[in-house]
Amino acid sequence: MTDDGFGAIASSLDAPLIVVTAAEGREQAGCLVGFHSQSSIEPMRYCVWLSKANYTYQVALRSTHLAIHFLTAADLPLAERFGTLTGDGTDKFAGLRAGPGPGGVPVLADCPHWLVGRRTTLVDEGGDHVCMMTAPVAVHTGGPFRPLRLAQVAHLQPGHGARERPGPPTERAAQ
């Protein structure tokens, strides 16, 4: 298998984008995420994969809940904010309307499609992203929508570059 083949397949999928927010105590964080999926029907489960390079990952490790905001084309400014700024030194929530959801996690008031999930499982095989499985505890939607897709934000420069992500430390993760 070559990286070129995998990259061609993965980029052809044009994943829908979400913003994941987390909170622990007075600390709150959020980031743009392209790796996510429903992972079970019964019981209901939704997974997100967070980059270990992101501040959001550090906060999510200590949080009990995650808010998953499903973006539409109208939400491009949110994608820009949560995808290009780094929470290491920037308050991404400044000037946004956000209120506490279950577990104290910030819910973005101007994003009508979201779910809050209680963290149930964390899977870390040593790669640069970690899977966090959630059990939905609250869901809101404004009805059917067209998701914001990866191709629509290809012009954005991420807050953390690929070189900042840790490489696989184990032989198993490297395979």
C-alpha cells in the first residue's frame, strides 16, 4: 500500500466537518474536526477523532462530555475560527454566543445542528489522533441541512501543522 493511494481515496470522500467543544472546570476548548462517525445504532454512539497536537485534545481528556456541532455552508466563519486559530493562546469563544450544555460543555448558540455526548471510551493506538466515543445525551437540529465539506475549506491553514503531531511511537501504530 502506498500513501498516495490512501490519500487519493481519503481526499475523494470529502468529509463533512464538525466543531467539537470540550470543557473542564473553567477551561473550554474547541476545534474543527474531519474525522467523525456514528459508530452504533443500539446503543447510540458517535465517535470523534481528535489530534493530539490540539489544545482541545488536552481539555477533552479531562472532560466528561463533548459537544459535536455539525456545520453547514453558512458556518464557514466557525470553521475558519475553530480550524485556523489555536486554543494554546487564543480564546476561540470570544465574541461567540455559547452556553453550557450537559456536563458544562460549551454549545454554540448559532450552530443549530449539534449533539452532546457523554464520553464512554477512548482509543489511542499510538497514532496522531485519538478516538473518543460518546453516548448522546442531548441532540438539537434545525431540520435537514447540507454539511460543510472538507473541499470547501481547503484554503484554510490549520492552527497546528502536520509536523506538530506526534509520530507513531509503537510498531503496531506504524503498521
